[in-house]
Amino acid sequence: MPTIIKEAGFRLFFYSNELDEKVHVHVQYQSAVAKFWLKPVSLASNHGMKPHELRRAFDLVIKYQNIIEEKWYEYFRKSSK
């Protein structure tokens, strides 16, 4: 479960077994987790985040979109060898 970014109490990560899905990121804040697709950035699912937390998570995904995508391909390129 590689962590990509930690900022302001939020943790952006992906699961190592999700290569079959399109590029996305999970965002955890306390015990809540949301999943965002990257192209275009959109909410895929939400498990417990409040609206203002989702807005902050969305903003972080937008801010780090290029880094998330880079890390996704870097990780899955290595793990598929």
C-alpha cells in the first residue's frame, strides 16, 4: 500500500493489487477514505468523509495529480516485471 503524499492530516495512497483499474488514488483522513479517479479527477467512492474533508481531499488530488500518476506508473511498471 504505497503512500504517495502526506499533507495536513491526509494520506494519499494506492493499493498494490489495483493494476487492473484505471489510474486512481485513495485519500485517507482519520478513519475515513475516499477514492478519486485521475482522468478527469472525480470522486469514485466515499467512506466517511464529510463534505468539507472531501473538498480538501479533491484539492490535494488536483494539486498532486501529476505526481500521483507518475508514481502509479512507476510502481506498477516495476511490480509487473
